[in-house]
Amino acid sequence: MSLKFESTLSIYETGHHTIRSRVEFEKEKKRICRGYRSGEMEGISHRMVKVNGIDMHIAEKGRGPVVLFLHGFPELWYSWRHQILALSSLGYHAVAPDLRGYGDTEAPASSSSYSCLHIVGDLIALIDYLGVEQVFLVAHDWGAVIGWYLCLFRPDRVKAYLCLSVPYMPRNPEMKPVEGMKLAFGEDYYMCRFQEPGVIEEEISRAGTAEVLKKIMTGRTPGPPRLPKENPFGIYPENPITLPSWLTEADLSFYATKYSQKGFTGGLNFYRALDLNWELTAPWTGAPLKVPVKYVVGELDLVYTTPGIKEFVSSGGFKHHVPLLEDIVVMEGVGHCINQEKAEEISNHIYDYISKY
């Protein structure tokens, strides 16, 4: 290791709290897919599939081995737009879903429906639907966390994993995660502030969806991220944020439109299931990850700069829990949204890594 700076689509199934008929499903599928204009984003196609009892939207392009991309919060399939085009042009079938609760994918109401077992169940059903035994996995932020769970639960379905931003963090059997984060970083730590349903949603609404998205995606403040009660997102109208070259007004508008339509609750429910995940994953305490991994992170990433993370990654703790960790790359001067900020470089990292297999 080096360290560097079909199965058949089931249309008629029981979902969460409702049964969708073939007609209802087909109407919804057509409505969503019409929203992506023909020829938009250079031939990326869209479809709705039924997985694990929910309707999931996927974006895809290309033919060949499947590369499965998992987005984070507050993102969508769209955060992988550059990599979908790049990898599909290199002989791969690039597939990027909106995860459960996000974008055009169904959003069950209860936060208990967003456990790691639910999300990994969605992905296994998607892999089965795609008709392949294994996928190359690429994931960022919350998608990276789900990626680690997928590798932990079903290593047989992942050929290799390129992880962005969030390293594997082993389960602490002595303390639930939310309690541990409060003790380490205080009540204002963002994951703690996300716990109470409706509270942060109201604060986002007051601050403005587009402004909050812009602040989060372009942020360069070192971790740990905190959201004080007064002006939690640090948005000041007299000092507007200038978008960087890698995030256009059209990009921001895409995200803002989807979140204005769907809301943030689905994505926030991933955080609200943290303690539930801790309870459910007790049988895997201490289990090693048995999938080949390459880890890439920005030097200024708010996760990487959170106290303890950089040391865990570089001191051997990460490698201890992920014995097949092959490479760690720290990209100088790069922030959290690394796959958008350094799109070409990340596409190259992905191709260089997975082309070995």
C-alpha cells in the first residue's frame, strides 16, 4: 500500500405502507423519465426499477462491467455526472441510483426504514436486477458509509471498492454513535443536530434550499462541522457565496429543484438511523473488510480534518480494519465534494484502479 499527497423486473410488489399496481408504477416511471429531456447530459439514460419493495430511479450509460456509484448528502445521482460519462466511454456500464429517500427514488416515511440493512438490501436488489454477480463500487460521503456496509455484509458482490472521503470506522461496542459524537464534539455537531425530525428541515427552509446547498457543497471550513442555533449554516445575504468553476448555476439549480420537490427528510433519515445501525450491526463487531479498496480524500475535506480521522487513516488503524486497503491518496487543496471539484482526476483514479481487475 502507498500513501500519497435481469433478474426480471417485478412491477407489482408490496412496498412500504402501500401496494403499487402495474399501471401506477408505469405512470410514475414515465413521469420521472420524461423529466430528463432526450439527449440531456450527453446520452445518460434514466429508468425506474423496483428494488426491495421501493421504486428506485437510476441514471446509467454504457455497456460492460458495472460500476455502481453511490452519492452522499445532500447530493443525488447527478453528483456522478462526470464519472458516468467518463467510465461509460472506457467500456463500463456506469450506474448511479438516487438512494432511498433521495431525488426520484421512493422515500418511506419512517426513519426506521433507512437502516444500513434496508439500504444495502436496495443495492443487492439493484445488482440482481442488473444481472451481474459483482460490481465495481465507487462511493462518496454517506454513499461511502453505505459502501462499507455493502462490503461488510456482502463482499461476494463487490469486485473492488474506490472510496471517497469517509474511511471505514469500526463499530464501538461500548457506546452508541450519537452519544459518542455529543461527548466528542458537542450538541451542535451536525449529526447531532440532524436527529430531531423536522427541526433542521425548518432551519433549511428559512435559510433557503439553494443557499444551504451552495454553502455545504462549496464549504472549506475544517471539521468537525457544527451548526449553531443562531444562523446554523453561516449564510449572510450581504456576503453572498461565489460559485466555483466546478459548480455552475445550472448544477445548483438541478439540486435545488429536486430538493425543493422532495425535501431533505429522506436524506436526513440516514443520520436518524445511526443508533439503529449500531444495534443491528452488533454481530459484525470487529469483523474485517474483505474487499480490495482504494481510498481518495481531499486535504481540506471536512471529514478528513475532523479530529482523529487523519491520524486513523495514516497511522495504520484504517489498514488494520481494512486489510485489503491498497492505496491512500490525499489530494492537496481539495475539499469535500471531490468527485465534482476534481472530476477528471477522480475519473482517472477510478479507471486506473478498476482496470487492474
